Amino acid sequence: MRRLPAFLCAVLILSCSHSSNQRLMATVDLVPSATRVFMQSDSEPVVTSWLTLGMSYPAARASVLYGLIVSEAQALDAEHHPTGEALRRGAHVTIADASAWEPAGREYKRWYKASAQGSNRELWLESSKVALITTAQGALSGGFIERKIAIAGGESEYNILVLCHGTAVSLIDTSVLVFKDAFHPSGVTRVSLEDINSDGVPEAVVQAQTIVSLQYLGASPLAWEAWLREKDGSWEVIFRYNSGYGTDQGNSYSATRRAFSSSGAGFFDTVKVTTDLMETTAQGIFRNTIETFLLWNGSQYKEDPGKGLPQLGTITAEQAQLAALPTTDSPPVEKLARGDTLYVIDRGNVPQDVGGEQGFWFHAVSHSGKEGWIHSSSMSLSKLDHLKVNREAFLGKPAFSAPSSP
């Protein structure tokens, strides 16, 4: 594999984006296939079509508020020759246009047509000196610096996340948030500043896509989201989840997240991620939905693997009932006895006291196919292999079988 450009080693923290055509994972028609994505070398003979990756500047132009000079930049004329004027770090400029990428040794360069704030005089700036700011809230602002890379016979645009608090500027390689201590072309597709967990402190909400293979830049990208909070002058991740991935072989997933307050105090202490899986097998198309719960531990949202759904529910009370609604006065859907099992697919948001026991209501399916709600005080939970069992499997419909034991 070709060596990475030297400038990658100089950045503190880096990032890449999917093309503006936005062929997302839900379409399941991405190229190349999963086989190519996970190959171990460049020498394996594979014929594939390139999927152009990266976010081009014209696609982002509408959301750029201004250009921020992140290191002292020389003003250039239309032929990109120095004019002798320098723009200081922290200066704001208005961006009017961008040139095409041009090779410069092992790197690529492009230039922005700009004007200094308060001036109509045109100048050109080398793009690595300029952050394109797309969001601002008080002293906080965020955006990205554009980059381009050529590697392993392909090329891709990517970008570096930029987060600013006053005069302090952080450059963040978002790929390390997915692949720890490694560079993968990665890029921000959207940045917002909002108090997303209702704790009175704004977070940077970053949506990005990261290429899963350095050998093949045409590989299907992974879409994800992260929440970053500033602490002691740096930005740390308090939450991250994968929102989508897919291959042209038919395997894919898409996910959504929702934060809520399980205590009713207002602070969003729990994030529920709902992931819809689709796998193509010899038996046909396999679908399933997984609910994952991430709980606030004082510094970040941490997944509690023991609370993920679906799970197998076993009735522990002498008698219980599957209720139409998650309330004690709801009419019964089906009566259950000790030892009966249920396929548990979802959970209520706020715990309730039932019969002196605090716990959650769970949405479940019985062997007879009835759906309803049952309180945790009447049931124990045990893990299921979600890749081998789904709701239809539990009911014995398709050519999949439920496990004989938890």
C-alpha cells in the first residue's frame, strides 16, 4: 500500500465524507461487495466499480457561514502567487468559490476565493489554512477543513473536524473515534451545537462517515454519530453509535437513537439505539430489530449489554398476564403461568412500581403470537442470539429455529 501523505502525521486529530450523491446504507446497493471490503491485500484479483467518496465543496457551500483562518495564511492572487499580505490566525473571511483539487507531490491542494470581512477585495487562500465554519452558538463554533487522499489505486476526499471555543481551536480526526489509533478516510457530514442531553451544557453533535477499508477506498462507508463535550480545553466523546452500513450483497443495518429521562428529572440519562438488521442467507432474507440501552455513568453513555433486547423472558410468578398496555389496569391479552416463555422485543422508558417491586414494563410476544406488555416483577430475562433468532423464528414461521435453551 502506498504510504500516507506526510501531512497526515502532523494533524492533531483528522476526518472523511461520503459523496454528495448520498447512496446510504438503507438502499443496500453499495459497491463493492463485502468480500472486497474485508480483503487482506491489494493483490487479490477483483473487478469492481469505484464508488466516489468524499464531500465536495459545492455540496457544502450552502451551510458554510464563514471561513476561519486556523494558521497564518498568505494571501494569493488569482494565479496563486503570494501578494505579500498575511492573514492572522483567527481571522474570518467570506468564501465565494473553490478551485479543483490539484496534485502537489504526494498531496493534493485546492484554493478558496475569498474576501476579508469588511472588505470587497478578492484574494485566494490555500484550503489547508481555512476551516469552513458551518455552525456557531455564542463562543462555540464548528466546521471542517477539507482534505483529499490517493491510496491503493483510488482517491477520496475527507475532512478534519474543527471545533472552536473563542480563540481555542481543536482539529479532530473523526476516524479515531471509530478505529482507535488508526487513520481511515473519514468525514463529517453535519455538525451542530446543542444541549442534546438537557444538562445545561452544549455538546457538539457530529454526524460522519468512515471508510472501513484502507485497501479499497471504494468500500461501503460506515455512518455514525458522536456527541462531544468540552472538558479542560479538549473535546471528549460522551456518546457514539453506528447509524448505518450496507453492502451490495444484501447485508445491511440502519439505526436510530432517542435519548430520554428514565427518572423524570429532566436530564437524559439513557439513550436507546434501535437497529434494524437485514442479512441475506441461503434460506432467504433475515430481518431483526435490536434495542440497545446506553446509560449515563457520570462521564459518558456506556452500553449495558445485559439490558439489550431481544431477550428470552421466563415467567417467574405463579400467574401473570400479558397486558394490552403497560399499566396495571390494562385488560389482559393472554394469561401466563410459571415457566412460560416470551420473546421480549422492547422496554418502556420509565420504571414503575408494581406490587411493591420497582421495574420496567416490557413489550413481548408469546408462543401463541399474542403481543402485549408484562412487568419485570413477573419475569426473568436471559440472552438470545439475535443473529439466529427473530420474532418470526420464535413463532416458527420461516426456516429458522429458536434455541432450545437461553
